[in-house]
Amino acid sequence: MAAPRTLHPGGAGWPDRLAHLEAPPAELWIWGSALPRTPAVAVVGSRRATLAGLAVARRLGGELADAGVQVVSGMALGIDGAAHQGCLDAGGSTVAVLGCGIDVCYPVRHRELRDRIVASGCVLTEEAPGTQPLKGRFPKRNRLIAALAQAVVVVEATARSGALSTARWAADLGREVLAVPGSITVPQSLGANLLIRDGARPFLGVEDLFEAVPELGAGPEAPSCAASTARSRAGLSAPLAEILSAMGATPVHPDTLGEHLRLGAATLAARLATLELSGEVLSLPGGLVARTFAGAPPTPLKNA
């Protein structure tokens, strides 16, 4: 594994997109096998994410990797880590921007994730080696995340989440800002819902992102919603695929789903269990179920 090195403005490997910042860093410490590049999308969100939010972030990281898009995030617990992991699991390249020195692993439990990122992408920071991850350094870090990406997707965020800082930096830099809408009763969705209220694009699937930034989808492997859904169902039986077709990201009660599909409770429960084990469906509080990622518009449900 190569040792960390420094990059300087105008030198080899310096990310051109940092020139958009009014106060770009004087130098960057970087560690990894790949440099920041375009196309690139930042995926950020709450550290205390919901299971549904983690599933969306992980799936989005994989979708972006499939399209040849580099994933940029902050290696934090929650949404950041899930986005990095999804990208890596799909064989993609991801960049982790740190709010501490290059030799400091924060959070400590992400040491294995950090090593995976270094092996196929990079971690970088403007902080000197040995710098500890103090709270005040993260807003400064967030401006780099926004600058390195062509768009920012906020998966989940509370009203005071640092992810909103990244979204503000992105808007100021002229980047596209998208947010995953969520229930008004879930604190982790409040910040994302506020972004949408204030003009951010709702993110319901990767096609929303490619529509907002067309150059992201220019590659031959850029997935359409239909293609994404087809890949998702490639290894599923027809009965399981039928259940997925009837589900969206909005949670639904199995009774409603069973009525729509005309399936008995025991049969539906068994099939939902199979889908949950395969990572396609989540069980939520209140006995509800939802798809982990809505790749295509769901078939309308009766009484949903």
C-alpha cells in the first residue's frame, strides 16, 4: 500500500474542481491508489441513520459505481459509510474526505473500510498529520466534499445535520443538490425534506440524478431505472419479482400488499422473508415493509 503524499495547487494530481472554492486548500494530503476525478457524486447524510436510509445509501453507492461514477463522502458512521461500502462492493472507486490528519482513522471502527477505500480510491484531507477530528473542522471538510462532486445527494439528515452544510456549500458552488424524501414523522428525514421544500430536487432513483447532471449518465454502463430494476430482479423468481413490482420506497402493510396481489398471509410472509434476506426488502416498525431502493415506479396499490 503506497504511503500518503501531498498535492499542491497546479501540481500533478491536484483536483481542478477545487479552483471553484473562494479559499481552496494550500495543500492536500492524499493516500490511495486513485485520484479524485470526474464524474463524481457526493452521497452524505446522518450518522444515526435509519435502516432504510442505510439501504438506500448502500444501493446508491453501487448504482453509481456501475455507471463509472466516483462516490465522494466523509467516511463517517451511518450514511457516509454505507455509500462507500456500496460503491466498493460493486467494484467502484470512492473518495473519503477527512476532517482530521491523514494518519488518524476516524471513526476508529472504520479502519477496515478506510483500508478498502485506500486500495481502490483514496482518502484525503487538508489537515496536517496528527490533527485530531474536532467538531469545528467538519464544516471546513464539507466544502471539499461539495467541491469535488458534480452533485450532492442527501440521503437522510436531521434539521441540524452536518450534511446540510455540505448541501449549502454545493448550492453556493453551483452543484446540483438532491435529497431523498421521507416521512415527516422521522427525525432523520426532516433535513432532507426541508432541502426539498427550499428547492432541492427530490431523489427517487438514479435517473433523477442523471437527469439533473446529464454528463453523469453519458457512460455506456449508466443504468436506467428499468435496467437497474431488471438487474435487481435478475436472480429472482417470478413470484418474488411480482412482489417487488408492487412495492415502492413508501412503507406498506403486508395486509394491503396481500390484498393487492391476492396472496395468502402465510405465502406472502414467506416470500417477504426471502426478499429481506436478499436485501431487497426491509421490515420497519409497525409491521410495515418497504423496498430498500425504488428503482421504478410501483404498481398502484388499492387502499395504500
